[in-house]
Amino acid sequence: MVAPFLAPAGYPVRRPAGSFWQLAVDPSCRGHGLGHHLMELAEGRVRARGLSQVVIDTSAEADDLVSWYRRRGYPIGAWRWAVTNYDSIVLGKDLGSSPL
């Protein structure tokens, strides 16, 4: 799913930005480039909507996932959603060139 991202006040991201969520690769299928391909498709969908920036977030506890996104140029900052019991890492990327 790709949609315009409507950030709450104080959320650490530049606007306008697109967003995607709930991408996953079965652990038994990892290491074959499927995650990279999913990211390329999702980023392409954001570009197709006329947006050059993307923002996503994930649990700060997801160390491997946060590292995976960082290797792809994503980190921005931290956020605490009112509806969760954990801190999130906010990840953003300028799709035209370098990380936000």
C-alpha cells in the first residue's frame, strides 16, 4: 500500500512525502534480494504519485530491520505514537538523491 503521508504535528519529516508499510519477506526466503525488490517497487509507487520523498517508521526494538533500512539511506529520528507502547524510529529518504 502506498499513500500520501499525513504527519502529525512535530513528526520529524519534511512534507510532502509518500509512505508504505507492512512489507515483509518470509524468513526462509531471505537473502535472495526479495526485500530489495519490494523496496524498489514501493519507492517506485511513491515516485509515480509525483512525490520525491518517502517516510516510514518501525519499532526502535527492531534492530535488524532498522539496520536494514539504514543501509538503504533511511533514518531520520524518533517518535512515540499515542497508540503504541514502544518508541518508533522514523525513516525517511529523498528518492531523488540522498537521505533526508
